Amino acid sequence: MASAKVAIVDDTEINLTLMKHLVKKLDGCEAYCFSDSAEGLQWCLNNSPDLIIVDYMMPSPDGLEFIQRFREGTDREIGIPILMITANNQKEVRYRALTAGANDFLTKPVDTAEFHVRLKNMLVLRDSQKKLADHAAWLADEVRKATAQILERENEIILRLSKATDYRDPETGAHILRVAHYARHIADNLGLPEAERELVFQAAPMHDIGKVGIPDHVLLKPGKYEPEEFEIMKGHSRIGYEILANSEVPVLQAGAQIALTHHEKFDGRGYPDGSKGENIPLFGRICAVADVFDALTCQRPYKAPWEIERAVALLREEAGRHFDPACVEAFLTRWDEVVEIKLRIQDDHSSANPL
């Protein structure tokens, strides 16, 4: 058995001396004695002893009040055993003490052999409880680490899946990452719960995955699209949705929603369904701002990158038309973070058609 702290609370010095002597006979036990019950209670609440021995007949708080206040002190104290010292004729006190949270009793005058056995049994039980708690904490930590590894691998798979479009569309992986970080930034400033912030961050890279289904003569065209070509290109939203839809994985469900709706416009002029306002899912509205800003401010074969100020002006101008005004405002909040993302995640090469 590991070393144990035993608190002894009794207002009679001779009883403290006797019980301290008996406790020290147990291997690895250290006795902490208190003749003032209030002082003893405070020490027990602050130090989490392995066993408490408390007398019933004491000035306030008496033994019953001591037990009740200790058990109410904090949730972690529920497993700490309490041994109460009472007289033979105090059965009613014992019943009340059990209700308050006492675990066992010793009768005055204390029999040394009984004292030794009861303490030993209670300390063995306490030691087992602590080992079980330590094991549970270890298991929880292992589960946390394993879950983190699974999520990390899942995120890597999603990024690699999203980058598959790079082999057909010269849009860079840096664009995918920036859009994800911009989307997380918007979600932060909208005050979304942490789980939703993380979900949009993980799902945003899949916004254009449907481009894998667009013919090369359209996808790779360096100039402006003809109307019929643009109709073909618009199909990437629905293709992306069909690739990701009907999954039971939440991040793929979110990715499907984003792929389908990130080209919808707040005033209903977007595609593929012409959805309007808050009928457009929030993640789609968030990614619309993130995607367009990054497309405008990056180099493409047919255009130079826009100045950031010009792109910001367009976002403000199109708030309420192309974009959800709340998402635009959220994007522009804590602007230094947006600039940091743009500077940190740089293109190796850039050339894509913004839509």
C-alpha cells in the first residue's frame, strides 16, 4: 500500500495522542492531528487525506456537521473514507452520520486491535480507489490521444482528397488551406460553437472537389468562358455534392453542403439552385466570402492579383447581394489575422478561373 495521510480530529488531546500513536504503527501512514474541528475541516478540504477519523462530541462543528460540510465541499471528496468515533448508546447519531456520509464507526473506549484492523481495511480500500481513478485517468488520456490521431489522419485524408483537383485544376493547395483558415476566422467572429468552427475548417477544403468532373477544355481554359462553357463549369457544385453526399461522417456531410452552396448568392442570383438569404446554409455563406476573397487576391493566368483594399471594397459593396452581410463583417473583424493567414500560406503556383 502506498503512503497515506490520516487526519485525526478530536478536541481531547489525550485521544489525539493515542490515535496518532496507533496510526503511526501502520506502515506508510502519516497522522495529521487537529483539536480544533474547524481547522481540521479546512485542512481536509485543502489536502484530500486518505482517511479521516472524527469524534462526534466536539464544539461546532461537531462530528455530524464536520462530515456533512466535508462531503459538500467538493465532488472529489466523495471517495475519501470517514471513520467516526461514538459512544455505544448513540445509535441515532450513527444513523444520521451514515446519511451524512460516514463510512464506519469505532466505539469508545477505542479498542486498539479493532482500531488497527478497521483503519487497515479502509486504507486498503482507499488505495484501490486511487489506483482505479489513476487507471481511469490514464485510459481517458489514451482515448484522447487516440481520438486526436484519428482526427489528424482524417484531416490529412480530406486535404489530400481536396488536393486531387490540383492534378486537373492548376488552383493550388495553398488556396485550399487559406480558404479553410478564412472560414474558421469567420466562424470564430460569428461566435459559433467550437465544434462548428472546427467542422467548417475541416470541410472547407472540399468546396471545389467537384471540379474533378469538369472536362479539361472547360476547366483549363485560360480565358473567359462562353455561356455554354460556364453552364458546364457550374456543374462542379453539384458534382462535388454527389461525391460527398450520403456519408455518415459529419465532416463529409458538411463538405457536401459547402460544395453545393458556396456559389449561391445572398440575393438569390447564385447557382446551382438560386437559394436566397438564410435559406443558404451558413457554411456555404461563410465559404462564399472566403473563396471569393482568396480568388480575387491571388495571381491567375488571365489576371493579376487584386490589391487587398480593392477586394475588401468589393466584399463591402456586395454585402447583402452576393454575400451574407454578417459573414462579411465577421471576415473583416480582427483584420490582422486575415493578413497573417495570407502571408503565412503562400502559393507555389497559381492559375485558376474564379467563379
